[in-house]
Amino acid sequence: MQISVTRDVFKLAQVFTISRGSRTEAKVLTVRVSQDNDTGWGECVPYARYDETLDSVTAQIESLPEEVSREKLYELLPAGAARNAVDCALWDLQAKQAGKRVWDLAGVPAPGPEITAYTLSLDAPEKMREQAARNAHRPLLKIKLGTPDDMPRLEAVRMGAPDAKIIVDANEGWSAEVYADLAPHLQRLGVALVEQPLPAGEDEALLGVERPVPVCADESCHDRASLPKLKGKYDMVNIKLDKTGGLTEALALRAAALAEGYDVMVGCMIGSSLAMAPAVLVAQGATVTDLDGPLLLAEDRDEPLIFDAAGVHPPTAKLWG
């Protein structure tokens, strides 16, 4: 077995801004695992919020032994970007070797399309109204907030897209007091969900707080080990493969979260169709799907995912799985 990792850069269609900063390109790592005449591949996006860099994640991947299995990965790497790319590559390799699709190997139903959110970049209110108006035909819009001037932005987006379902991502940018003040206005404007309003290390403040709009854990939820700390604070968990450390744990986290009464959101970092492909399996029947990474790119993989009015479609075997 041979494991290789390369760096790829995808230009964004436009500057993308959240409360932590702006970017014009997506920098990803592509992992290939080869055995005999078959090669599986996967993609990850190292995330500085979790102390990951392209160099550190590459080093983790290159530290792996020549022979590795998905089960062994749990012992060798922690949940995170490195394990994600290798885990997904191993799933793809196994599918190619077996001549089957990944969902058959995983014992889950064949996936279909899922309506996905489309994310609006953080900007001045008028600019966000224009973004919303250009995308008002989309059924689900996601707004990046988390600043002292969020209400004018939210009002502007609702004006630009009066009929769209809206979810809000505060990216840890609020306090409990700010959330409590904003909650009635979020409800008034028809916001369906608030993602990670408080910093992960300070979310104890959500205990006992009335949540008229459901609250979703993102930075506070990585894998199954995160679930005990979420009780009483959150209504939903956001499953991202770069947090769980791959499809294997993502499927397990989904099952565990549902069993404990949480709704499920399936999200992504900004990456190519290769990164989204395994997540489409996890997103089946999810309350919210947010796999719009490829829609934000100016360029993509050679065999990209299909996005249309029905949503994001499962990958072809040429892409992954």
C-alpha cells in the first residue's frame, strides 16, 4: 500500500468573508492510497481554528505506516483533517477493489439529492442584500454573521430574499447576552437555525437559556466524544468530516446524535467536490444540508458533483466511492 499527499489550490468565485477573515482561494490536501492496480482518494481542509496547517496535517499523513486500515486509523490519528482524507481514500479504495459503491459497503441506502444551503459572504448590509437578491431563487440561504452590526445585515438579506429559508452562522462571535437580545428578531425574520452563537469554550452560558430558534453545535461538536458536553445547550449538531476525522466516524456520530434526540446538520469547509462526495452519504435525510463548497469555487475537480434544483447529487464512481 502506498499513501501520498499533495497540495491543491482552487480559486474562489469571489472573495469569501466570515467573522475570522477573508480568503480568495481554497487550499486543500489530496490523499491517494494505492494498492495493486487500484487507487482511492480523499480530500481535507486543514483549519487554523483547530491548530491545523497544511504542513502539520501533511506530516500527520506522512507519519502513517505503509499498511493501514480504517480501524487502525483510530489508533494512529486523532479526529481531524488528516484522518478524514485518509479514511475517505480508504473507503474509495475498498469500493474500487470490491467493484461496489461505498454506500453498499457501509450498509446504508443508496443516496439521492439533498437540498443544500448556499452561503452568503459577510459584507456590508447593502452588499449582502444584493447577494441575497441574486440567490433568492435558492430555497435555503446561510448567512455568516458574528459581528456587532448583525441586525442590519440580517434585515438586508431578508429584504433581498423574502421567500428563502434562512439559517445563521455566528462563528462563535456572540455572547449569551447578544444571542438573547437577537433571538426575538431572528424569530421575527424567520430564521430557522442559529449555528454556534457562542465560543466553544464558553457555551456553558447556553444552559437554561430559552432557545426560540434552534441552536446548532459546530465548533463544540467534533465526534461522538463531544456529545455528553452538549446536553441542554444545543438542539442540533453540525457534522463535518474534517472534524470527525472521516466518513467512518461521521456515520457513527450521526447515529449517536439521532439516538440522543439531536437533529443533524451536515456541513463542510470550503473545498472541492471530492471533499463533499462522502458527506452526501451522511447528509441523507438530515434536517439541514450545507455542502455548498463547490458552488463557491471558480474551478473544481474534473468529475464534479451535480448541483441542480433537486440539490446536491451523490458522486459518480469516477469522482469517489
